[in-house]
Amino acid sequence: MRVTFVGLGAIGWPMAMHLAQRHELTVYNRTTARATDFARRYPARVADTPRQAADGSDVVVTCLPTSREVEALLDGANGLLAGLRRGAMLLDCTSGDPASSRRIAGRLAEKGIAFADAPVSGGTNGAEAGTLTVMVGADESTFQRAVPILQAFGQRIQHMGPVGTGHAMKAVNNALLAANILAVGEGLAALVKAGVPARTAVDVLNASSGRSFVSESLVPERVLTGAWPRTFRLALLDKDVAIACDLLKDTGVAGDIIATSGKLLAEVRAALGEEADYLEAIRWIERRAAVEIRG
């Protein structure tokens, strides 16, 4: 198929790489040099504008920081809407918000273009391995059309419900991730200060009922070792928690725990800056507690 990929960030690049191996690919990135670099390594055409990127494509896949950037690409003489043809499909893999997804879907439907929100989970490692989990919000026929494209980089492709439910699921998932990071960091800091070796604390935790992805994978690989690679910006996690908080309000669910996590995460973001990695929230906890959680 003729596929366009928009947004060659840390996770978008390997997703596009897998698509290039299966489909006729066009890439567009706000920083043109990055798209040019991609095309040097993989079979792909570089587009100069969103309109040029969408022109003639069966499917456009977007993977951008927020829904705001996706909407901004739609309009204007060189926007995606000017290039998308009737019968095409837009798959938004951005970690966006449900309300924006529904708004975008409505605008595209007026022009006969299908839409699905299809955010992913699994990080850069999952994107490189092609094993991402993809959470899809769409009508059934659009979901079925999307599956062959999403299979290029996704291992579990789950239809969540109508448009917006994919982004709702991703926001809640990331809010729970944030809550886990903060809670595990606080608990381990207290245990180390109480005299429990960090490695022992983590090993026992992971053999007990309080274990999680954070304690089983992230803490052993990155906190105990003192390695702090930048894989996902804390600012984006903060954005996702805010989306989850809005979802809880909209559905009438009391969100005390997630709201508290969001408040703390906003403090971490203000303290560490816009480029900090999401797991550096534990470094922030360490500094406040005057302790290091190391193996």
C-alpha cells in the first residue's frame, strides 16, 4: 500500500522503519533533515509539506507529541486535508486526547476519509522490535482496514471501541505508570534509608504482591544501575496524566489518586525541565530524601 508516516521521533522512526519494509512509504517530518536521513537508510520518499506527503497515499500515519500538532497539520493550502483523497485513512498513533480525536474524525468524515486513534505502548524497544501494543478507537470497518498497517509494528492490536477510546486507554495506562513510578520511588527511598539494601528490597518486592512493570523492569535496568537514558520525556507523561484527569472528570469518576500523581509529576517537570526523562522522577525523589537507590 501507499503509506505516509508523519513524525519521525524516538518512537516514530522505528515504526516507520517497519512500514518501509512492507509498503511504499513517504515520510514527512517538521525537521526535514531527519526525514532525509531516514530516506538515506530505508526505502522512502521525502515530502516537503503535509499536503505533498498525503497526496496519493492510501493511509497516513501520524505520530506526534500531542493532538494539537495533529490538528495543526490538517489545515491550510499545504495541510494534510488538501492532500488526502476521498477513501483514504488517517491513523493517529499520537498519545492524544479523546475529544480532539472525535473532532478530527468528524472533519475527516465530511470528506469521506476514515480515522482511527491508535496510540501505542511498549517504548522505543517495542517499536524497534515491532512488538508494540496498539490501542485502537474506531468503527469496526475502519479497525479492520487499519490492522494490516498496524501489524508492521504492533504485536497486540486491540480494538478498544469508538473513536477516542484508544486515546482514553493510553492516557489511563500512562497515568497508572506515573503513579507506579512515584510510589515505587518513594517506597524504595524509605526502605534504603531504613537500612534495607536497594537490590534486596527490589528482589523481595518482585517476589511479592506489590511488584509492577516499574519494579520488575525499569528500576533494575535503570535505577539500580544508575543509568538514566532519555527514552520518553517526562513532559509528555505529564501531558498524558492530565488527559487521564480530564477523562475521569468527564466520566464522573473521582480521581484522587491520579490527580495527586499529576500534581506531583507537574512539580517534577517544573524542577527538572522540559527535556528530563520520565524515570528521572525517581531521581527527584532521591534528592528530596537525600538518598540513592542503587544496587
